[in-house]
Amino acid sequence: KVVAIAAFLVIGTLAAFGLLPDTQAVGTENLVGHGGFLPHGMGAVFTGMLTVVFAFMGSEIVTLAAGESEDPEKAVSKATNSVIWRIGVFYLGSILLVVTLLPWDSEAVKGSPYVAVLEHIGIPGAGQVMDVIVLTAVLSCLNSGMYTASRMAFSLGQRGDAPKVFASVTDRGVPRVAILCSVVFGFIAVFFNYTSPDTVFSFLLNSSGAVALFVWLVICFSQLRMRKIIERETPERLTVRMWLYPYLTWTAIGMIGFVVAYMFTDADGRKQMYLSLVAAAIVLAASAVVGRRRRAAAVEPAA
């Protein structure tokens, strides 16, 4: 899929400048035409953010994977930086080409914008090729989601917040039980998609809507707290430093808070926020129960 996006960027750029056969340079005609730039104002941008922001859920996975590498210090820094420039080039770059080559209000864009651009340029078989690429991308998302779920279950098992069996690994260091349980829950979700698409599956889908924002907020506040502790007690452990700390962290917190607040102004966003708050409350309640039992178990031997 990376090769496909890179090829799309090259082909789209050549078409935008009229360097392909039967194409003409488009300039900024589609960017400032059809109602002008930002024809519906900044409100439309904020509404679009509610949909787009969740597409980046899981970008923190790179730090989990890098942490299991041979040299975590270098791998985490390299992986984090690569995510930033890849989003800037592949995602923002490709979307810029789409709205440059086609009017934003074109009916073709409402379907598959990448296919619409390739067909507009005259690339044969663009639809079939992109269908294969989309399927590959979906399988890639499934793979990363399975990796994250299994590693989180493994971590919870190690800390005693989940059954200890989740923390067991094979001779090759693979958390087999955690992976298999993640697969089972995946099939359960698929089952509910067919049996209860408007109730159970709808709740599962919408309740995870704002969870990404909650996770990012927790990461930001955890970083603010943990870095102070490390700097005070074991400064030699601080080998990977964030840019512009703590100002950039507080900026991220402010932007995430803005998106959370803006979700309450949108009907679909409001529903996702309410259900996500319910899911968060369930997690916090379960955490409180487990913590209480753990403290009670620690006191009993001493008594």
C-alpha cells in the first residue's frame, strides 16, 4: 500500500502540472473555485476533524513494537519521527492532490477519491487495483489491531490486572494465549455485526469513537508526570527526549480537549462521546475493583 500511495503521489503530481499525456496543468483552479477556499467556513473543517482524527487511532502502536526491538532507544525515536513525516507526505500530500485535481463537490469524490482521480487522469483498471490495495490496507489494520490487543492483554496479565495466563509466552516469546483471546473477541464482534448491527455492535463501534482521544490524553498526562519523576530520581534513564517539552505536550492536550468539546456540538459526535464515556466509566470501575482487591490481598498476609 505504501508503494501504491507513492505511485499515486508521483502520478498525481505529474498530472497536476500537465506532464502526462492528455492532461493540462490545473493550478489552483479547484482549490479556490467552486465557492472559494473553505466554502463552508472553518466549521466544516472542525466537523471533518471528528471523522478524520479516529483514522489515526493506533499511531502509538509504533512505540509498542519499537520497544520490543533489539535497540529500543533508537527504534522508538526513529519510529515516532517516521510516523510524523509519513502522515505529512502520504496522507496530507495525497489529499492535497485529490482536491487539486478534482473539485471538492464532485460526485466522483464521494465514492473513492483515489479511484476518481486515477480514472480522471485516464489510468486503466484503476478501480480494480485500488480495491486490492484497500483490502491489503484493511488486513494491515487488522494485523496491527491484533498486535496491540494481544500486547495490552499480555501487559495486563503481567501486572495482575488480568488473568495470569495472559502473561504466559511460548519458547519463542510469543504471548499465544493473549493473541488467541484477542482473535476470539474479534470473532465475537463480527458475530454481533450480523446479529445485532443496530444495538450491540453499534454500541461497540460508537463506544470506541472517543477512546482514542482518551488514550492520547492519558499518554500526555502520564508523560508530564513520569518525566518529572525520572528527571528527579534517575535522569540517566531519560535517553529519548520529546521536542519542546512541556509546551508541546500541553499544546497536544489543549487540541485534544478542543476536539472532545467540539464533539458535543455534533449529533453523531455527541452519541459517540456519551457511549465512550460509558465505556471509560466501566473501565475505571473495573480498575477500582481490581485495585481494591489487590490492596486487600496485600494487607491479609501482614495481618
